[in-house]
Amino acid sequence: RRIPVNPVFNRNQFGAVTAKQFRFVVTGNSGKVAPKLAYLELLPAGKRVENWTGTEAASADQLQVLTVELEQAAAVSEIRFASDPVRGSSNGA
């Protein structure tokens, strides 16, 4: 069973995957607003994306996808992300 997403800090570790492109897929979010991320980090590649907002509320029928392009293929074995690391709000506002 997956631990619920926390607006302040999330960290997922997995076996290293080497690629030039990674996708972060949101399949659902709180409320009826588009999902937002304050930041997303791919480690140890060191790629950080800031202030991403989806186009509409996410659902199983309307996925919201953040595509992260690297300059060259790199290994990633950890992802860190947060939607509101300062206030801890989970309503997407």
C-alpha cells in the first residue's frame, strides 16, 4: 500500500533507471483544480523542475503529465517533490 502524498515533502527511491526523458504522472489530486508542484528533483542526475502546474484537475481519465528532459541520458534512482513545502497546503491553491 502506498503512503499518501504529503504537500511538504515526498521521496521515492527505486532501482536506477538510465534515460534522457522522465515522466511524472498525476492520476488524481485534491479539489477541482489542476495539480501543482513547487519542485520535482531527479537524483542523482541533479535535475530540478520548479513551479509546474497541470492544465486541469487530474483523474484516471485525465492524466496530468510533467515530462522532464535531460541533456543526455543519466541514471535516476530517487525522486523528491512537494506541492507546498512552506505552508503545507494540499488544496492546490
